[in-house]
Amino acid sequence: MHVSNTIAEWQDRRRGLEGRSIGFVPTMGALHEGHASLVRRCRAENECVVVSLFVNPTQFNDPGDLAKYPRTLESDLAILRDVGTDEVLVPTMDAIYPNGYEFKVTAPGLTNLMEGAFRPGFFEGVMTVVLKLFNLVRAGRAYFGEKDYQQMKIVNAMAADFFIPTEIIPCPTVRESSGLAMSSRNVRLSPAGRGKAALISKALRGADARRVLEQAGFTVDYVEEHWGRRLAAVFLEGVRLIDNVPIEGEGHAPLS
């Protein structure tokens, strides 16, 4: 496994990969089994596995949330080595944004609901950094977890609109034995809170999800239905958690 800490180093490595099938898993680090599952699938379907570790500041509308985001580089690299990663890109903020945040991708018609409504600027930051990473890695496939379902749909739409020749591969949400969706934010919950958070996915499988969650003590940003799924964002112990489940009998409608 090789770790590139600069863009120039990575670009030199990328030139040596021409002619090989490349799969890409973009991450913000603080890796867990959910990320590992993406890398394993990437490993099974590509000759070369590339993973990025970059905590993207432009997608945080709350500086406190950015400051609290876990940074666990050494354990992340150990996990990536164990699951068969070939190349790891660990760029700096200045490298990814050499002109600051002067250029950005916007799509108001696609990003004004759910996460976009409650986290102003979030999807602009996501789309901008993902577009930059796609251009750097130039992978045939990129792997995204369905836990961040709205994000996955928007990235897919962006890639198509910009003619990015990278196929977006959706991967099922990985859950703890309790049913809680795995997330880097889960480590900020107390043991009791972690147990309580398992109620989110259970509540989403019923029609009265918002009422059930509020009565259980969650602060609810939204519970909405799109693309044949019921999606929610809630706060527990000051930690914001998102999840979604398929709605029985409904298909996936296109993003509109």
C-alpha cells in the first residue's frame, strides 16, 4: 500500500496505473466497518483500489462540528492495509483548494431539501470536493454507501451532468447488530445513547416515524420520503445522525 501526501506525488503514481481498472472510495477518515465493506467490494471488482482520506471543511456549516470530527489517520491506514487497499491519497486543505474556496459546484434545484435545507452549503462542498477527487483519480468506478442516500443520488447526477466517466456504485448500509447505521459520529455517543440510537432505523420502518422519534427524546430535523425510501436526520446527545430505509413496495424514483 502506498500513501501519497501531495497531489504531485499522487499524479506521478496515477500515471503508472494507466491500463488498469481502478476503483475509488472517497472518505473523510474515521473509518469503520461500513467503509471497510466499500473497500472490499472495490477490491473484488477492480485491479487497483484507491482510497482518499480528507476531512473536507467546505461541507461543514458548523465550525464546531468540523472541530469535533474524529481524525484517526494511523488506525485508518491500518484498516485500509488490512482490506487490501493499493493507493491512499491523503491531501492537505491547501492542495485540494489551492485558490481557497473560490470555485464551487452548485445545483440549487437538487440540493434544497433534507440535508441541503438543514445544512446550508453542505452539498456545494460535497459536490466540489468529489468533482476534484474524481478528476484526480480518474477511476472507472466509485463506491458510495446508501446511508448517505441523498448525497449518493446527487453525486450520481453531478457525475452524469459533467460527463465524468466514473460509474457510481451504490452499496448497502452497514449496520451494528442493534440496527444502528454505522457512522463515524457514533463514537461521540454514550453507551446508553448508542443503544437508544438503534431506534432510528426501527422507527423509520413505520409510518409514524417522526412522532415515535420525538416521543423517544430525539430532536428531529426531518423525516421525508423520496426515491422509494424514508429518510431522517435527528439529534441525540448533541450528535446529528442520519439514516434511511426502503419503503415496502416502492421503487426508486429518479432525482428531480
